[in-house]
Amino acid sequence: MSRQLRLVFLVTALIVLAGAGGWLAASSLLPYEYHGQELRPPQPVADFTLTAAGDRRVSLSQFRGKLVLLYFGYTFCPDVCPTTLAELGRGLRKMGDRAADIQVIVITVDPERDTPARLAEYVGHFDPTFIGLTGAAEQIAAVAQGLGIHYQKREGTAASGYLVDHTASVLALDRTGALRLLFPFGAPGEEIAEDLRRLLDER
């Protein structure tokens, strides 16, 4: 290979590398695109207090400074709830030590059957840090309505007596307590974890 030809190859290679470096630098400056649905602007969430196992009163405001994942479901749910909670548990385990800055709260839409003890046992199967909350039917209805959550009992549709149709989204609150993201049913744990890391990195 002649000296002139080697010089042409070298210059071409440098141009390609410079272009790749410029693309990488530019891509790192692009805004992060969340996997979940981002709410702009973030929505304030009113504080509420419900009951956990041992008749312990738990308020949303207790977790200010952490990310909070809210999910409305119930222990007799045949498929949607266990699938969602399994993915949340998987996502949390992918966070490593940073999982300590995240709290998953499951609020029942079936207070008639879901006692605090039953809820605690159920959510604990997915992750021991999950908290299950219940309360009077009117309390839960008020919290759900404030967050745009819908649910309705369907009589005589299951061996357990009835099922409850309910919103299947997971609500992600940032450290300030504002609603930032909605994860749809089926969101994989890996994507949830990636979004949570981004929220935790915010200052």
C-alpha cells in the first residue's frame, strides 16, 4: 500500500471516529425519555392516611423524600394484580441498594374482604418491603377519586363471590410527593427500574 493511500485511509478513519464521537456526545445531551407516561407538569397528590397490618396508621406524607409507587388492587385478583406486583418486585430488586429510597404501597379496592393482615401477607409474597393499606370504603373511594383511579365490583363472576374491575396503572411519585409517571399494565421490571433510577438522580 502506498504512503498516499495509507494517508487517505487514516484521514477517513479519523473523520468516522470524530463523527461517532460527536453523535455520542449529542445523544448524551438529549432529554431522557421515560418508559412510563410522564405527567407534565407533575401533579400534586393530597395526603391520606389508611390502615396497615397491626392497625398501624400510615400516611403518604411519611414517605416524603422517597419515591413512592402506588398501586390499587386486591388479594382476590386473579391475574392483573399478581402480574403487576411481580414486575414491581423484580424492578425493585434491580435497584440494589437504591431500593431503600423507594416505597411500594398497595391500596385495596376490596376493603370488604381485604383485612390489614391479609393484605400484608399477600403483598409480602412479592417483596417484604411492600406495604398494604386498607380502610373504610368511603376513605378508599376518596383517595382513588383524587388520583383518577376507577374500580367497580362485579357480582357473581368468580368462585370467590365477586371480582373487582379496577385501573391497572402504577402511579410513581417523586421525592417531593408529586405524581410524575404512570406505568401501564405489563410494564416490565427492567423499564420500571430504569425510570426510577432517573427519578432518584434528580436534584
